[in-house]
Amino acid sequence: MYPLKWKENKPVIHRYLIAALMSAPTFAGSFSFTAITTGQPVYNRPLMNVGVVTTTFASLSPNAPAVPYSARNLSIVGAGTYSFTSTGTSPLNWDNALFLYSVSFDPLNPLSNILIGMTGYQQVNQGTSAFNIALATGSYFLVTTGVFNADFGTAANSITGPGAITSPTPEPGPIAMIGFGLVLLGTMKFRRRETT
């Protein structure tokens, strides 16, 4: 068994490496991430009534023509009602707003594909935006932004629902597995050179 021989263990190593590369983070029912809008690109956010969940958007906000935003691509697998929450963490309770788009998000055309939005501005829970929405399996974009141009910072975002919620942004776990697989392959090649 020792030392490992590359030719004898090649199929086993390949299976583990392929499994590591193909695995994606899956969090059935919940997904959390940090959104940072400080220093990010700006756009003119949709106009909405502050503190009210809005599902109809007709124009862009005259009060936020150049507000920083952060967009996160999400994949939902499983139809049902999902809850979205964004809480300003740095600075604490900064005035954030949250928008959900279906299929794609275009900052040059922010009224296209928009499904729902909310801001906690001037509310009891100022700095927290939240809404619930029934979704089908598909691709969505969650946009975290500010109420006004000077509103930006870090927000803790969370999504919960009946199905799996994933994001194509690699999580640390799969990145570590890929790195470990590459180190293992390099070690095996090095050992192969020593024995020949």
C-alpha cells in the first residue's frame, strides 16, 4: 500500500478530484452572505415608497440617481415562499434597500425583470429591509443598495425557503477542496518522478 503508486491509484484519485470539482455548495432552505456596497458601481435605483414592500415599479428614484449597489446571482431549486432579509451592519443600521430580479439584472435598465423591493428607511427597524415572495425554480439576482446616494456599507443578507438556495460564487469549502486536490496531484507527480 505504501508508497502510493500513481498508476495503481489513478482511477481512485481521479474520482475524488472530479467529485471535489463538481460539488457545489448547497444549503437546503437557507443561504446567508455579506453584501458590500462601499466603493461599488452605482446605478439609479427604482422609485418606491419607503418602508413598504413594493411590487410595481414605474420610474427611477430622483433621490438616488447614483447609489452604490451589490448584485448577487442566486439559484432557487424548489417552488415556494422565500423570505429575504438585509440588515445594515457597518455602519450599524445604515439605510439599505433590497431588490429581487428574475433571470437577469441590468444596472442600465433597473426596471427590467424587477419582482419586488423594500427599504427599512424611517421604520421601527431602520437599517433592515425584508420581504417574502413566492418563487419558482430558477435564476434570480438580489441587489443590495442604499436609499440615497450617500447610503452605503456592509449588510448581512439571508434567504430562507423550502428549496435549495445556491450562488455561483465559490464558497471557501469547495475552494479548499479544489486546492487540496491539486496539492494531492502535485505530490503524486513528485513521488512518481522520485521512483523512476
